[in-house]
Amino acid sequence: MLVTLALVAICIPVQFAAGPLVLSPIRFLLLICTVPLFIRLVTGSYGRILFVDVLIVAHVVWQLVAMLHNNPESAVQFVGSNGLEFLGAYLVARCGIRNRDDFVAFIKLFMLLILLLMPFAMIETQTARPVIPDLFRSLGLQGLTDVRADKRLGLERAQVVFPHPIHYGLFCSTALALVYLGLQDRMPRPKRIMLAFAIIISTVMSVSSGALLPLMIQISLIAWAGITHRTKYRWWLLIAILAPCYLLLEIISDRPAHIALLSHLTFNAHNVYWRTIIFDYGMLNVWANPIFGLGLKDWVRPSFMHSGSMDNFWLLNAVRFGVPGFLTVAGAFAIALFRIMHLRFPTDHPLRQIRLAYVVGMISLLLTLCTVHVWGPVYSLVMLFMGSGIWLITADTAAETFDETSATEPARPQSRYTRFATQTVPKTSRANAGTRKAAAVRSRHGTGASGPPERSHRQSISAGRGPGRR
């Protein structure tokens, strides 16, 4: 229920004041449940504590240390709100998604929200009017700021219920691998293809390269997984193919290979140049303040860069909270990903497909955060997604096995109380009894032992006395 409330709250574009605090629905929910969930996690109610849990908590603690060093007057307020969106959202998923059924329910709700928001995105691409935030403002509630972004591909950029169009695109694109791979044994392929197409259309309506990038990464990885599903070392093979290609591009290109790639994957080549300057000067700030970072202080950059925004989630954490702040958050994501990637499940086990869905989605998200900064509700969404797969690390593979026969043909209920003694009949005795009854049927119908086997078997079945029938 907490995961459901959190996902729905992320999509409600309302803010309200509570004394000196500015709260949104997701912040209000996390304010109520973070401390109880943390206590229950520490006391072992949700299994053993993992190193990922330790790193997540350590990141929030280091945020407080860095802020007390740089901005002591704002430390409590900033870490309180930022820590809620970071730690609280992680705890909701970590404690609320404990098995495969919970994870599938999370995917289905995620997909439902994307479908519900899709018509409003279509309207916004034509009218440049965010319908839902405008509706809340007409009711006298404080909503989101209307971002007037330039048209791209002849479309207005849809932000729908998020602070920026790129956040709406990131929200939609994150669900692609989850829906197509994670629901494989719960939904037929045509339906999953239709839902995947709806996700692609919704992402495109944000007209953001930062949102289309994870979409392309997921589609490529899903295609590779399908083509090489019989290959034993398919992911090592993919690395062996991509690494030489990247090195070749690095050699023949007149600029770094990643810059050359990004320049062909963005709508505006100027954005790539701008992000390159941000990265170069951002790293200068990191090495100038490696321990505590800058906090909320302004970072050193060229005079023509009037805006202090930094479109790189990982770099911003390093600039604000120093190298320890970067290592704790990046280490938590990396360890969670590698632990889940290296899990061993039996062949054709349903959790193999769940693992693949989570890993593909996580890889695309990690790469996307190199070109995007997230805050507010989408910051909570990132941590909700990250925490949604942690249960796989300690999953009981036997308990998660799905028996289709028992699900479609449930056993006939029997009364616990009977005046007849329970008798256990050996299998061999039942088989012999079935054979004797079948012989009696054949003799009654004038069919000898030399009669056609198909006929005798069919007669025994029709009489309800075939071998092995219980």
C-alpha cells in the first residue's frame, strides 16, 4: 500500500506550506513513514541489513556533515527535505516490495499511471498548456511552474505533472524494460508490445534527448537479449564487441568518443558542448574541494555561464558533497546492480526474467543520470525504482517458483474431519487396480487383449477407470 501511495503521490503536482517547510504529496507521505520504516529495517523486520542499505544511510549522514561544514544555517532544512526524498523513497520500496508478486504489482501500477497521463501529454504537445497543474491552480492550490520550453520536431514539450519535460520523459522511459520483460509470464507478447509502444509514444512527447537515451539503451539491450538468448556468455560477448568499437571511435574522432556519440544522439549539438563545459569545470571544483564539497555555494565556472544548473546527477553530488558523497551514492547503485547481475537462478526460473528487467532498466537509468539532474518527485522515483529490486538479493528461489498446473487446476478441497480412516495406497497398487479394471472393461465389451490399443485405452478412459486416474 505504501508503494502504491508513493507512486500516485509522485504524480500529484501540488505543493503546500507547513510552517517553514514546503511539502508535496510525496514529501508528506515520506515524512510520516520514513522513521518507522527505518526502525523496522534496522530491527530485522525486513530481513538482514545489506551493505547497500548502509551506503544509502551513509550518504544522508555525509550530506549532513558536508552541509554543516559549508552551509550550517541551511543544513537541517536541506538535508531534511533531500534526505526524505532520497532515503524515504528507498525505504518504501525496500520494505514494501518483498517478492515477485509485489514487484509485478509495482510494474502494473507504474504502467497504469503512464496510460492515465498519456492523453494529457497529447493535449499539451498541441496547446503548450499543462492541463493538470492548471486545474489545481484553478482550485486555489499551489502547483508547478509552467516551463515554456522551445518547440522540437514541431511539438510543444510536455511536462504533464512534473517540474520539467525531461522528468516526464524519464518517468515514462524507466518503465519500458519493466513492462516488456518483467511481465513476460503474466501477459501475452502482443499486449506487452502494445504497452511498450505506448511508453515510447509517451516518452517522445517530452521531446527530450535525455529521456530518449534510456529508451534507446533499453531497446538495444532487449533486442540483444532476445537474439542471443541461447548464448552462454552473451553479455561478455556484447562488451567484447562494444569496447573495440569505442576505442576505434576514440582514435579516429577529433574529440572524445563520448562527446562524438552524444552529439549524434541529441536534438541540439549546442547542448553537448554546454554539458562538456559543465563536466570540465565541475571536475575542477571537485578536486578543489574533495572532502566536503561546496554545499549550496556557487561553483566556479566561465563568466558566460549565467545559470548554475548542472545537468549531471553524479557530478552534482560530487560538487556538493565531495568525493565521499559521490562514492556513497554511486557505490550503493553499483553494488546493488552487480549483486543482482551475478545472482544464479535455475534455467527457466521466473526470477531470471525479473532480474533481466531490473538490470536493463537500472543500466539505462545510471547512464541517463550522467546527462540529467533530478530533483523533487522524480528524485523519489529514481530511489523507488532502485529499491524495488533489492529483494532479489535475498530472494528464496523455491518460494518464488510459479506452478502453472497448480494455479490453473487447484486441488479439490477435502474436509479435515471424517469418520473414515485415512489410508495411503501405494502407487503400484493403484496402477495394478487400474489395469485389472481396464481388463474387466475389455472383457465386458468383447475386446480381447489382442484388440486395438487405441480402442481399449479410449474405452477405459470413457469408463473413468484409466490407469493412474485418482
